[in-house]
Amino acid sequence: MTEKIGLVAGEGQFPQEAVTSIARRGGQVVTVGFHDLTDSEFDCSKGGGARIYLGQIGTLFEIFKTSGCKKILLTGKVPKKFLFQDLSALRPDAKLFELMGKLGDRKDDSILRTFARALESEGFILVEQCAVCPDLVAEEGILGGVEPTDDQIEDVLFGWPIAKKLGEVDVGQTVVVRGKAVFSLEAIEGTDEAIRRGGSLSGVGSSVIKVAKPNQDPRFDVPVVGLATLEVASSVGVKAIAVEAGATLIVQRESFFSEADRRGISILGVNSQGRCR
């Protein structure tokens, strides 16, 4: 890989993991992050990039054009709750207001597809997350060192189609299950809060199922899990985490699996048909 990629960095560890993954294969990046969102330790100056305000969409486009980037990679989460807050804090420019005027609703896909079309109209190409970072993609099978119990397998198989239905209507991608009962469904609060709520209600021994949406656009919003996911899951007694193989990114992989083993949490990579072994 020798192309220069413009990397948009949201919150979480995926932006840094993506930079490392691209560099590992000889690629170059120009990074743009956001005040009050992107990790404070993330280097937003790589390749001539910068840390800007979330509403400065025109500035983002200009940085990538000036840096000679054609391909753009979206990394990390940008919670849509920002759209329901005081927009002045985002330092909105004319381009942001233009994009917001094109939104038919405020579903995740609607927001991201509108942004994707704006990038394309500026001559950029939005690239697939798993294709650019193949070393982060979850495999099929039992991925850690902790074997799931039969009850956990049954809970995963029970919750899988429910999570898929949730994704189909673009509400969320995660469910928490115990004893073939659903204790939480993810919505605008995000994965971590859905896990915290479901685990608190179910008690020790619940399973988390996180899937790709049935009509997942591989260029954005691909499911991601990492150490923060484990921390939340462990704090409420979750004992199994199932993710979709081939369509989920696992960041901080080495630490993720060793920590899952230490905490006694089974990690499963489930295929698109809902099977993990």
C-alpha cells in the first residue's frame, strides 16, 4: 500500500489502530480529528492534518484536498447526540448546514450516507474499513481462550436474529441476553451503555451480541469492539461477547484477548448465518 489516505478520526481506539494498520503495510495517512471527541493522545497532525471542530466540514474537505488525498477512511464513532445539542459549540460552517438540510431523518445510515455523498461530490473516494484494516477483522469461531458454555451458545443463537432485526431498522447493533430473554437493545446511547444497562438488569452470566446491520455499508459504521467494551462488560458480569465474523473490527487485539481470558469472558466470532462452531 503506497497511497495516501485521508483518515477522519472519531472517538475510541479505532483511529489509532487504523493508522498503525495502514503504516504496517507501507501506507501513509493524513489525519483529521475533532476537539472534544477524538482521543486527546491521538496525533491529528500526521501528513499535514489537524484537530478541528466537528462542524467545520468545509475545513475538513480543504485539508484533504491540500494534502493530495483522494481516498478517505472514516474511523471511530461520532455520536449523533451532537446533532441534538447546541450547534454553536460545533463551530458550524455553511457546509454543515447544507448537509443537515439534506437529511430526511437522523438515523445513523441517513447521516453517514449524506456525509459520504458530500465527500464523493468533492471528488473523494470513501474506502471500506475492513479492506483497509484487514488485520483487525474478527475471524469465525471461539476466538479467546475461554470456552463458552452451552447456555451461552444458546443465548447467542437466540439473540442473533433479534440483533439483526434491530440493525435492519437502523436503531442499533447490540443486544444483551440471558436465559433466552432480552435485557437491553442498543439505541442512541451506544453499545457501552446498552451493555451496562442490560448486564445490570440480568445479573452475572449474560451474553452480548453485536452484529453488522443486514444492509451494512462497509465504508462506515462497521461494528468495533476493544478493551473499553470488555471493561464495561466485565463490570456488569457479562460472560460472553459474540461478534460478526468478517464484518467486525477488534482493536487492541493482543490485549483484548488476554484481558478477556483474564476476566473469564468468552469471545465468539459468529458467521453471517448465526453459527460460531
